[in-house]
Amino acid sequence: MSKFTDTIKGFINKHFTQEVTCANCGKTGKIMFFSKLKDENRICSACKGTIPYEFDFKAKESTLEDFKELYDFMQYTNNELEPIFDPDDDYSYGSFEVDPVHYLCRVDGSFVFEISNIMVYNFVYQPEEFKDGVFSSKVKGDVHMIGLILRNPVGSFGDKVIKHGAKGKAEKKVFSSTITYQNPKDMDEFMFKFDSLWSKFESEREEKELNDLVEQKARELLAQRENN
């Protein structure tokens, strides 16, 4: 029997007959339907599929502990946050839904998360279609959400379109061809409302970080006195 034939038989035996157990849920199945983690553990396709693409989860670069953190987070958002999520149209914009009562939000139909999870975010109006006038221009484009990052665990929404075909404004001087774009009015109103919700948690984070810094400095001073 040739080495090539042995290799093929070995591959088939490993991937189509060998069974393994999911380190997360305990399910047993053929190894070909399981992903191998960095620490040699394996997780089934069903468990792996619970992690949305926003987290850019890579099995080969993650340990079981890393996966469980994401898995537990998704269990929490699906079981605890999704049932109470009640978006308010006055606080929402396009596919970015906001529940100002429970301080929750969701982007483009993805999972629900707490506004307090947001570390930094930005909304950008990207114009694509122009109708030039003498003193002003009508502009049509898309609104993108860029760089929204979640804390514990970390995920990101990169350049996600939250509103297609938004109308904006463009102004130019009489003797200049430079056009300055402005956000659509309803987008500015939305950003103001959402900023007011988010700033509440940002202030709390800054205060906590300051208190942690003061506590750390106090411990350092006490340690220095004990050493002296």
C-alpha cells in the first residue's frame, strides 16, 4: 500500500470516524465538526456559532477560558437583555436601536448590549451623490457607525452602515469649489440624545478610574512608609 493511500486513510479515519467531546457543552461528535482551541480543547460548531462576528473570534488563537467569557456574555444578552429590550423610535436612528429606559441598544439586528459597555464610538456621514447648486448642494449618502467597542469582552463594529440614503447638506463659498458636508439634521438630533445617555456611564467610568488611581497611590505610600 502506498504512502499516499495511507495518508488518505489516516485523514478519513481522523476526521470522519474519530469522535471528540465539546469542552463547553459536553456534546460528542465527529472531529471534523469541532474547532480546536489554542489550549488543545475543542468546541462544537453549535457553541462556536453562538459568537457573533463582531467579536472576530478565532479558535486557534483563543483558549477555552477566552471562549467561555464570550459564550457567557452571549447567554446573558440573549436570556437577560433581549427579553426586556424595548427600543424607542425617538432615540433610535436607522438600524441603530436604543432603549433609553433600560439603557440598552442594538446595531443592525445584532445582539443587544448595555450602553455602559461602550468604550468609544463615532458616527460618520459619508456622502456619495451630489446635486450641485449655486450656493449650496444637495447631498445623499450613508451614515456609518465606526469603532464602537464593547468592554468585557471586547468586540467592535467597524464601518457598519446604520442608515442608507440619508440626506445631508453641503455649503460652498461663491468663489470656492470646496464643499463642506454637514450631518443630516435628524442624525445630529439622534447623536445629541445618545450622547446624553452614554455620558452618564462615561462619567462613572472616569470617577471609578480616578478612585482606583487614588487608592493605588495610597497603597504605594503606605508600602514606602513600612519599608522605611
